[in-house]
Amino acid sequence: MGLLIQDAWAQGAAAPADPLFSMLPLVLVFVVFYFFLIRPQSKRQKEHKEMVARLAVGDEIVTAGGVLGKVTGIGEQFLEVEIASGVQIKVQRHTIGAVMPKGTIKST
């Protein structure tokens, strides 16, 4: 019978597993998640918060929706953004996607 299928032999009782080794895979998964997901996301959030805090009148910005404009007024939660000559809109601070270099609006 041992030609195609391995024979099953009775084995002795298995020793109980060490609790430290049974928790090791869980700890390793958490460490991987921290370094590849949690840490980079919190770093991006911190950079975005600093960028929004540094906004000043005259900065050229792009909103998360893709609207390009120049900041004309700053409030606690909202910014006034001029998107065309004489056309101003209000946007929430947290929707700012990026601050563009000066002269970006004229080049488009």
C-alpha cells in the first residue's frame, strides 16, 4: 500500500504550542499594516493639514474636484476663490487638493 499512498502512522501526543509563537503571526501582520498603511496615511494627513493652514490670499489652488482658482479671502472654515475674472466661489478648507506654483492660472 505504501507505493502510491503514504502509510499513516500513529504519532505521539503533540506538545502544547507556546503562546508567544501563536501570537507572532498576528503581531507581524499588525507591524506590516502599520508601516505600509497607517503610518503613510497619517503622514499625508499631517502634510495636508499643514498645507491648508499655510494658505494665504493670492495663492493659486486646485480643489479636490479639480477647480483651479486664486484665493481672495480666508475664513475659519471657508475660502473665497476666484475661478474667473469677477467669478468667486466659496469652498471648504479641507477640499483643497494642492497649492499650485504662481502663474499657473495664466499659463492655462
